[in-house]
Amino acid sequence: MSEPTRILMTEEDIPTHWYNIAADMPNAPLPPLGPDGSPATPEQMSAIFPDPIIEQEMTAERWIAIPDEVREIYKIWRPTPLVRAVRLEKALGTPAKIFFKYEGVSPAGSHKPNSAVPQAYYNKQAGIKRLTTETGAGQWGSSIAFAGGMFGIDVRVFMVNVSYQQKPFRRSMMQTWGAEVFASPSQQTQTGRAILEKDPDNQGSLGIAISEAVEEAAGRADTKYTLGSVLNHVLLHQTVIGQEAKAQLAKIGLYPDVVLGPCGGGSSFGGIAFPFLCDQIAGEKRAEKLRCVAVEPASCPTLTKGAYAYDYGDASGFTPLMKMYTLGHDFMPPGIHAGGLRYHGDSPLVSQLYHEKLLEAVAVPQLATFEAGVMFARNEGIIPAPESCHAIRAAIDEALVCKQTGESKVILFNLTGHGHFDMASYDRYFAGQLENYEYPAEAVAASLAHLPKVG
């Protein structure tokens, strides 16, 4: 009898708790810092977040119960399928077994609603009427627009200008779910107006969009800020991915040798990797040789070329200082088509674990990711989002190494979303209009020279 290619679960199998890796890290997570260089207090963070979110951000509890109301909405698309890419394996001629966790079945077409729904829920519980956020490729903006609609909360999205122009249908999705969407930098905030005055053609960055969203949230009592990656509570919510994947692999008696995820801010990578990494930290024999690899763009090489330092999460210095791998908060990334990975920093949790050598990271060039995405689509049928193509590229590379060595490794990657609203990017790839961009070391150094002085 052949092994199943799709491992499914029922609604009853949706995790009941989120997993918090902060409880198991060899060294406690380093705290965010306020303007005076002291650890940020809950009172300081309450200007932009409701109390339940702040509690999740700072907790060291291992397991956080998922509210029933959140699990009910999760049932719209969870549990997501775990699929063995048998056709891709055959095309590569590899003895490796390649599995992908497919998060593109959510209403927004990506993994982002895993955190958008609880964030909207906790804000609703706190009496908040209005949310602001930033978005790059539009997957997070779509997700919080969907989640806000579920709980009757108004949503305003600042979308990075280059993605606003490249991905009009993501914008349409947000508006369909009732959100307002503005190209960032915008005329809606002092931050946006100041930037446009200096550079009317500014293509925007996630750092700028965050500044606009935070500025607006901090200025209104009825409004809070939400974000789709980087902070601890977001990675916490995403661990439903890895928990489900672990249970699905267990159903067929397997455990991964390598876990891969695309990495911009770190939420999708942490979401799939952390529930497996905890086994390794606990000394479990099955995880003894486990490798967890974050895959980022060569044009925005935060982990592989950034500095491990305290930096702002936004371009204007509104956020607390976070210890993370960073290219500098005023880093201006090129307008690559994996808009969700164009961020100057990375999750403090991912950064610390990488710094302590519990994780690996690799940077891949843009053309190679699209090549991998097309190969995957032609064999497995799913057209992946440009962000997801980074994990696919790394999975193919791992499988080709197995072809050389003869090892039958189990490779697991997070297919974070579909690319149905990214076809203009594929059009440019087929037309030969995309190019690789290796971010110059001198440009990184120039940006890092502006890091805030701490201590």
C-alpha cells in the first residue's frame, strides 16, 4: 500500500493552545527597550496594543489557550493540508521525501489570518473600535481586513507604495472586506507627508508604513495597532502551523530532518519551525539532527548580512527598540516582488535563536526563487506566492543534495500562500524583466551607521 500524499485532519484536531518558545529558550529573550534605554513597560506599549496582546508579548508561559471564538473562525480553513510533493520529487530524481504545509487555503490565501483573527478578537474584547496596520505584499492587510470584518472592527491599512502599484487586487480584497487602504508614504500622517515632501516618488518600505500606522494608532484613543510579523505574540499565534504539521507527520510515522520557511519578519518561519525546535531543545532523540533553516532574499539579507543590535522596528523611531538582526531602520529595500520579505529587521526571537546557533539562515536570489516556483507549479499544480518560492527554492536545493548523497531525508517547508494575486510578478519573470539584486555591503554599512546608541 502506497503512502498517502495528502495528510488531513478534522476540526477537532485544531490545536487548543499556542506554543511559546520563550519558555524553552536556553537564554531568556532580551526585552524591548524604551526611549531611555530601560526595558519597555506594559504602560508604554499600551499606547498601541491592548492589554491581552501585551501579556502575550511578554509572557514566559509555554502554552497559551486559544479562545473558543478564535478556534471557531479557524475552522473556516484549519487544519490545513500537509502534502507530499511526489511529482516534484520525481522531477528532481531525489530520494528525499518533500512535504509542504499548505497555508494558501485560508480566506486571504496565506498564513497571515492565523494571527489576524486572534489580534482582532483581543482588540474587540478590549473595546477597540478601529485598527491600523501596515502591509507589504498585501497578505497581512488582507488578513486583518478579513479578521476585522469578522469582529465588526474598522481597519485602515498603509500599503507599501511599490506593492500598492504592483498588486491592485490585494488592495481590492482589503476593500471588499471593508478596510480603507492608502499607499504609503501617504498624506494621512505627519510621517508620510514629511517623506513625500523630500521625495514625492518614494516607493515606500515596511518601516515607513509601520511608522504611519503606529503614529495614527498612538494619536487616537479608539484605535490600536496590529502587525503581521516580528513580535513575539505574532509568532506565538502562527505555531498552529508547526503543531499541525508535527501531528500530521506522526500519523504516517515520520519526522523532518530539515524544516524550511521563508523569512522576512519571521512569523511564517517561526510558525512552522518553533514546535519542532522545542523537541530539539528538550533533547528528544528524534530531533537530534534536526535543522531549521530561515530562507530570505539576497536583496534584503537581514539574518545573513545584518548586524545583531538594538534597533527600531519602524523608519521613524516610534516603536520600542528591539534586539534583532537588522539592516538599519532607514534601510530602503529594492522593489523586489516578494513584498512580504522586504523588511529591514527580523523577529527578536528568531534573531536570538539564530545568534545562539539554534537556527540556520540562507539567502537566495530572486530569479532562482521564481524558477523554483514555476517548477513547483508545473509539478504540484499550486502557483505559490513569491515569498513562498524562497522556501521552495531551499527545499529543492536540499533535495538535490540528497540526490548526490543518496540520503532519503524528510524535508518539510511552509508553503505560506498562493500566488493568484501575484501573476504580474510571474509575467515579468517570463518576460525576462526581473533581475537578481545583491544588496551592496557598503549600502548596508551606511544604513547600520545610523543604528540608535544603546547603553
